[in-house]
Amino acid sequence: MVFSSSLFLLYFLPIFLLVYSLAPKILKNYIILAASILFYSWGAPKFVFVILGSTIIDFYIVRKLHQALEEKQRKLFLSISIFLNLGLLLYFKYANFFVDNVNAVLHSFGVEELAWTSVILPIGISFYTFQTLTYSIDVYRKLHTPLEKVTDYLLYIMSFPQMIAGPIVRFTTIADQIKDRADSIDDKLIGFFRFCIGLAKKVLIANLMGEQADLIFNSDYNSLSTSMAWIGMLAYTFQIYFDFAGYSDMAIGLGRMMGFRFPENFNSPYISKSITEFWRRWHITLGNFMRDYLYIPLGGNRVDTKSRLFFNLWFVFLLSGLWHGASWNYVIWGAYHGLFLILERVFLKKKLQKMGSFLSTLLTFLIVMFGWVIFRIEETSLIPSYFEKLFSFRGNGEVDTIVSFWWVLGVAVFFSFLTAFKKGKKMEHSFTKEYFSTFQYFSFAIVSVFLFFWSVSFITSTGFNPFIYFRF
């Protein structure tokens, strides 16, 4: 079950909100937990028992970590917790990838390949792992005491708004909210508005961009024209942004309706003037996680040599690429971004500053778009062919553009670059305030209901509604 499905929008969500609103405060966390287990079980009925079992075991391991007096014991329990959670991730997400590559090497030497039954990838396994890691590491660092009840820990890990597509919610960010949080009508209204904005991004923009991108990227590249190659790259660029940002908005909105304050995950990334700025605006919670739990422990910027600094940057982005999927194109994509981050530190940053805002934004946007081509094409041997078409300025084959593509592309461009201008920033601020006037609430309610039913009608009238985060 996903947020943009008729089942969730017309049945699961209304019933959940009704039951949650009527339940006394003492039962609200249990209502969320029960709904989350049902939500996840719908798509992964077997794996939910693995999640439940490993989460309960991890809860008691971290409790032992907290109770341990000697540093040696604390490190031991931390290691066990990390081994448990990373072990699940490595097995379910990367076992097939590892065996396939080993078999490819064996085959090249004429050796019999390993027999292997493919492992099914559970939805949201990476987000699950990152949150369990923040729990054990934050407790080890004494940033917060562990939760007292195992059901509260299950709620933190399995909460359905953010488990399958983020944002990555750190334990220290949410711990106090699990125990006690406000439950106001303002939060419900603001949350519903944010949810509907995200739903519209996903369904009305991302889906249509995705349909066009699929037509082009799934076509024969040998006969693809340059113009269609650029259209495909543009379509995917806006699909992945509005899809991912839309899901994050929906998660943040759902959390807000329950009184939770989830961290922001996107901040107009395509207006960035450098790749460094792009990664401060794109998937913010992943970037912060990699910085605080990997980059800084490796030494971060505080290292003796530039070569070690560059290694730290490149290594972090290699792993970031691999996190996105068990395929070599994601590793190449991570290395690609790591390379540009290094180039910026060596000489590119000053050149971008001299270019001025418009040209530096345009160049950064082009670099990001070329990266999305690598990200999109899993068969790495085809990546050069697509890039060749982008710059060959020839090609006899054409792929039709779907109905309404161009005006939806215009809408996507408008909202992607809106905040690059002062009036756009002012407009964004007016929508992200904590409190609104009665008239504003009324206006937002009308807009929200309109977007909700427009999105639902679009979902029910088309069969194209991809969920591109299943590998995450």
C-alpha cells in the first residue's frame, strides 16, 4: 500500500484519522502502531515479522547498552545492534547484487556459477535501517535516553507516514514527541494541506513526467533523436524531484496531523548554484545522516591532508549512491557527484561564483540532469549511448509526447525555480507559517479538498502510478 493509491486515500486514511481522533490520548500511540503494522503488512505480510522481531531484539540490546557501566560493554552492545541492523540491510538489499557479480566473474573464467535463490527486496528497508542506527548510536553517544516501552520503539521505527519513503527521522528529533505531543486542530488542518500539496506533486506532476520519461528511456536508443533524448532527461529530472518531494510532503503532513514534527527533506534543490548547495537542499535528511554518522566519524574536514578530505567526500558519496540501489549505475552516480564535490573544492567553486547566479544555477542544473541519466539507466552499457544521443544532434526515430506533457512541464519548471526569485520566496513563506488567519485556513481547506479529489480522480482514471522507492 502506498500513499497515492485509492485504497489508502479512500479507505485506510479516512478510517485511521477517524479512529485516531476519537481515541483517548493514552491509546493514540497504540492506534498509530496498529495502523502501521497493517499498512506495512498489506504489501509485505511475511517481512513484517522480520521487522517486528528484529526491532524488539534491538530495543533490548540498546537498553543493555544504556545500562552498561563499562565503555567496553557499551561498545560491545553498540556493535551487536549495528551488526543486526546492517546485516538485514546487506542481506535483503545487496545479496542478489553480490552473488550476480561473483557469478559474472566466475563465468568469465569458465567456472561454474553459484546456485542462488533471489532475495525479495522489502519496501523501505533502507529507511528502517537508518532509523535503527540513529537510535543505537544516539543512545551510545548519550544524546538521549532510550525509550522506556518497546511499543514506543516499534512506533518510532514502523510509523507508517515515513517508514517506506522517508524522511529519515532521527531518534533525538522525535523521542520527546513520541512520549508527549500536542494534538491541535491547527496541526490537523496544516497537516492535511501539506499532505494534499504532496499528493498533487506526486500524482498530477510526477506521474505524468514519469510516463513521458518511461516512453523515452524504454525506447531504442539507436534511433532516438537528440530532441527526444533531452525531453526524456528533463521529464525524469522533474519526475524524481516531484515524486520524492511529494512523498516527503505527504509524510510530513500525515505526521503533522498526528502532532509530530518531521524534518524537512527538500528545499528547492534545482535553484542551487553549486553541487555542494544542491546536496544541502536535496534529500536533506539523508545528507545530514551521511554527514553526522559517516563523514564526520571519518574525519570530515578536520583531516591532515587534502587527499584524505577528498577520499572522505568520495567514499561517502559512493556509499550514498549504493544506498539508492544495488546496481552499478547507482555507484557510478554516487562517484559522479563525489567527483564534482571534489572539483568544486579544487577550482570550480570560484568559477561558479564569477559566473553569477543565473549561469551558475544553469550549469549546476545541467550537471544534476546528466547525473539523473546515470541514475535512471540501470544497464550501464547503455549509458554512453544515451549521452551520445544528447549531443549527436541527429536521429531519425521519434517518440510521441503524451497529452498535456508540455503544460505540466511548464508547471514543474515554474514550481521548481519559483523560490529563486524574491516574490517566490515570499510566497513560499506565506505557505509555511506556523499559524494562519481564519480566512487563510478556509482558503487552504478549499484548495486542499480540490487537490485531493482532483488527484484521486486522476489515480482512478489512469493505470500509471509508479512507486519508484521500492529499492530504497
